[in-house]
Amino acid sequence: MEAAINSYLNEKGEQKVFETEIDFLYPPNQKQFYDFLGRVIEDAVAWLESAQAMVKSEINFHPRGEAQEMGAIAGQTNFNLDESSSFSYSEKHAIDRLASIPEKMRKMGVDEKTIKFYEDQFLK
């Protein structure tokens, strides 16, 4: 990574961002790099948060029950175009399937924190 950073030069042959060659093992350069990296991350998070707010303001979210029904129906799509798809929805069947997932997760070795998150999101 050092080589990539140090090869990023302007027309005068000077490092474009740090104005000096960077050595990660030299404490002042290390601090300079990590300060820069921290600012890049903060700027990226701020941009993502504003983009998220803008996108969310443009989306018409469906109520949870309606979204689950549409997802269950979409999941029945047969992508073999030579065959037809048949679509049906049973709320009881969907609830039973959702309720069976935590046990399957446990058998797969999923940690309890993740299972609890799933249960809080989908079973309450």
C-alpha cells in the first residue's frame, strides 16, 4: 500500500496527497496517514448518511405485512422461461415458515444474538 500511495504523484513528481513520501513505520508519517484515513472515513459516512436520507425520502415503503406477502410471492418465481410460475400466498404458511427459521439457525450454529435479532424483527 505504501508503494501505491508513494507513486501517486503530481506533474512535479511530488506526492499528491501528503506532499512527501510516506513510511508507515515512521511515527509522524503514520499519524499523518491515519489522520487522513480517519477524515476520509468520516466524510464517507457523512455522505452515506445524507444519501440514505435522500433515498429514503423518495421511497414509498410498503407496510411490513404487505412486503412479506409480496416477498413470499416473488420467491415463487420460476426463472425457467420455458415453464410457467404459479403464485399463491397463505399468511399462516408464511408465519409458520418464519417461526421455523430460528431452530434451523441454531442447528447451523448461528449465535444467539443474531437469532434474537431475527426474532425481534420478524416474529413480534
